[in-house]
Amino acid sequence: MGSWYWWMILGMAVVTYIPRAIPLAFLEGKELPQTLQNVLRNIPYAVLGALIFPAIFFIQENIWYGVIGAIAAFGIAFTGANVMIVVLGSIAVLAVLSLII
């Protein structure tokens, strides 16, 4: 491996570390307002939704395959099931659908 790879890995490490270190250094010992804490607490869910939602429509050539899987996942999740049950349930629904079609 050339030195170029090591510089790239070091650069990626620095770029990843800086956004984590700055809030830690400047917000140490300070309490954030409750509204800001609520917003920050919901960011992972919003990002996850933004990443998953477009992939639903491009899972296969047939768009309905992804839509049916999403409906199954939403339905199972609405009942309050565990995340693993939601994933396995939607996989099972799509497996049965692929056997029928």
C-alpha cells in the first residue's frame, strides 16, 4: 500500500473525528434546552427514514413489490412489535408474494 492510502485513511479519520470532538469540547458541562434535545434525539430516525424510503421503490423492477413490503412492515410495526419481528415479518410477506407471483 502506498503512502497515498495512509494519507487518505488519516484524512477520513480526522474528518470523522472533528464533528464529534467540537460539540464535546464546547458543550462540556452545559445543559442544552429541552426542545433542542428533543430535535437531536429524533435525527437518527429521520435519517434512517430518508435512507430507506427511496430504496423501497427500487428494490425490484416491479414497484409494487417494495410497496407491499413497506405496507407489511408498517402494519407489523404499528402493532408494537420488535424491530427484528418487523424485518422478519416483511421478509416473510415478500417471500410468500414471490412464491405466488
